[in-house]
Amino acid sequence: MNTHPTPDDGSQFLTQLGQNSRQPNSPEDARLERVPAPQRGRNYVVRFTAPEFTSLCPVTGQPDFAHIVIDYIPDEWIVESKSLKLFLTSFRNHGAFHEQCSMQIATTLVDVLKPVWLRIGAYWYPRGGMPIDVFWQTGAPPEGVWIPAQDVPGYRGRG
């Protein structure tokens, strides 16, 4: 089995994978890259989990933390994982409310990938004693596709 990239796998167009890449200053500066889906025409779920996501409160400048789970069913494209990591870490100095960060991640991925289906579960850690969790999906997933539970425990406080 040949595991080296071939000219038609899309890797020749990637600018970050295998390169020394600078951390983007903001999500708007980040560049999400994609390659052709290897199993076009099949419905399968790709999951990315970012258990240490951070952004900044737009009012106080204090850090906010979340455990983010992204599930999607590719159509023509899959996201290149290094570019996704750089995109997600670009929020570290970005001031926005939880809802805006969560939806910006989801809608940016939808715009770039045009997936069959995508959902995000953003489980934000409490600030001021109250967690804010944000959930969104593009619609109902195709019938017959196994969609695993996200299994991120809800915040229970100290007890």
C-alpha cells in the first residue's frame, strides 16, 4: 500500500502541513485548508475534539475555556487537521462571546467544506458559576449513518 501523497490527493496545494507555520493572530487571519475526500459518495462521520479550546471574554478580557466536539460527514472535501488546529488556536486572543465563537467555528467549516452534515457541541466551562453550552447542526443527518454521542459530561459543580 502506497502511503505517500500522490499528485491527485490534493496535498500539493497545502501550504501549512509539513511547514513551519505561524500562529494566526485571529480567526479571520487563519486559513482553513481542505483536500478532496478520499471516500466520496460514502457517508461517514469525521470527528475532531478540542478539549482545551480558549478564547477571551470580549468585555473583561479574561480567558474562557471550552471542550469542543465537531462532527461532520464529508461531501467533496475534508479539512486538513493542522490548518484546523491553527484555526482553533487563533481564538486564544480573540474576544467574542461563547455563542459567537461556537457559531463562527461551525459556519466557517460549513463555508469551506460544504459537508453533507455538520454539528458542533461547544461545552464551555463556567464563569460566574454558569456554564454556557452551544449546540448547532446543519440539519438532520442522512438516514443510516452512525452518529456517536458526544459524551462530554455536563458541568456538575463541586459535589
